[in-house]
Amino acid sequence: DAGVIQSPRHEVTEMGQEVTLRCKPISGHDYLFWYRQTMMRGLELLIYFNNNVPIDDSGMPEDRFSAKMPNASFSTLKIQPSEPRDSAVYFCASSRHTGRVRNEQFFGPGTRLTVL
Amino acid sequence: AQKVTQAQTEISVVEKEDVTLDCVYETRDTTYYLFWYKQPPSGELVFLIRRNSFDEQNEISGRYSWNFQKSTSSFNFTITASQVVDSAVYFCALSEGLNAGNNRKLIWGLGTSLAVNP
């Protein structure tokens, strides 16, 4: 399996620009997670989906952030307008549901976002 | 409330030393899962192990071993005969309540940065 795929791997943009991060989960996985990692705040869960439906978006910082999952093999995280404090590494992860078992999450390589 | 504490922010050892990374968790749930992940300098997060609360057997995988003790709410990770390639940040995580239905959140510790020096 190819693993979780994220693009782009690096993004440098200017404040005020729109940024779109992309994720392709592992085939057959029905959960998809978006995380943000910074030195100050560690690893933060932003939102997660089950079968393409958002389950919990309580971690989304503010209205500038939005996430979609139009189908089982693709998700986007959009920031509009971007701000310097959004600079971070954004990870996408996926996992497979098996009853009441909590399976591990498999992470993509991350997108390093720098907002100037 | 669920919480994961990794009290050791940074550890530095010399190659071939044994090292233990501590993880203490808090939960009101009787059924839960614990995880360890590794984040090497390249940045990706790599799954190492999952343990459910019903299984208190210790686990060994090569130079890695895990000690799960419900009595002290700890899930410690030991690397035996450490190597330079073990240098990474290690995260401990806890699943939220299995009684919470569809909840799939992980509660993450802040990580322990391990430096293994030659």
C-alpha cells in the first residue's frame, strides 16, 4: 500500500493568501484525521472524518480553516486567509474501523507550511 | 478528563545505554487503548505499538519493550542497547472512551526528545 499521501510537502505563501493542503488516505480506511504540529503547542487534532462525514471539528482554530472530504480517497484542508501564526506542519492520518477496537492511525509525511 | 503526561522533555544517552521513556495517563474509562509513536528527524510519525487496557502483558519487540501497569496508570517504553538511529521524539497517546460511540480522538503527550550520541 502507498501509505497516506499528502501534497504539497512544503508550502511557502504570503499572509492573506489562500492555502489548500491535500490528503489521500490509505485505501479501505474509513477515518481521516487532520493534525497541526508546532513547537509551542505540540500535536493538535483539528478535525476528523468518518466515512467522509466530519465527526468532530472542535479543534479547528477559527473560521479561516475549513476541511472537506468529498470522497473516500481525498480530503482538503483550506486556510483562507492565511496568517503567519498558521505556520506549522500539517499532518493527515487515516485509520480503519473495526468494531470497538481502536486501531492505530497511519500518518502522512506532513506538509510544512510557512506563511510570511 | 483524559490526559497523557510525558514528564521527560529531553533525554540524552550514549550509544548502547538502556533508556526508559515514561508515560503516565489519566482516564475515567475502564476500557481504553494506549499507543506509542516515533517521530525521527525526518519528521514522519511512525506507529510503534498499541495496547488495550485489558492486556497488561509486557511486550517486547527486538530492542524495544513496553511495560504497562494499570495500577500506576503508566505505559513506559524501554530501548535496550540504544543506537544513534533511535534518536527521535517519542509520543505516547491515549484513546478516548470506547463508551463514547464513534469517538476516535487520541489524547497525545507532548513527547520526549531522545538523543543517542555515538
